[in-house]
Amino acid sequence: MKKVLVVCSSGLGSSFIIEMNAKKILKELNIEAEVNHTDLTSGKTEYADLYIGSQEIISNLIDGKRNVAGLKNLLDKKELTQILQTHLGS
């Protein structure tokens, strides 16, 4: 099963909201994936198939090995849907 990690600076507010939205969207798309949220420091040490967060935060995880997607608008469900389909869809 694919793993999605939603990252924000503190691992509390915005990442939790995005996690809940991502779970709902993945269910609607019939894509099975485990979704969790965390802070940036922990995110650097955890493995995931896809890392999602604000463009400002997620840029800290770009290392050429991680599959990273930055959101322009954290509350835009269409943008989140597109990212999930692009990175996890078949």
C-alpha cells in the first residue's frame, strides 16, 4: 500500500486538515493509500511514497529521491485531487 505523508512546520494544524481531505479524496477515487501527517523535522526521517505540503515547507524535503508535491493553496481540494491522481493514480 502506498504511503502519503502530509508535512507542515508544526505537524498540527494545516497538515491535519490536508490529511483529512486527502483521505476523503482517495476514498472517492478508489485509491488505497495510508495517509499521515507530521512536522517537517520528522518528515525528513520518515519514508513515504508521496510527501505533500505547502510549497514553502515541502521545498525543504526536495533531495532528488523523494516524490514531493507542493500545494499553492492548502484548502484547494481540486489541487489536492490533481496531485493525488497524478502521483498515486494508475
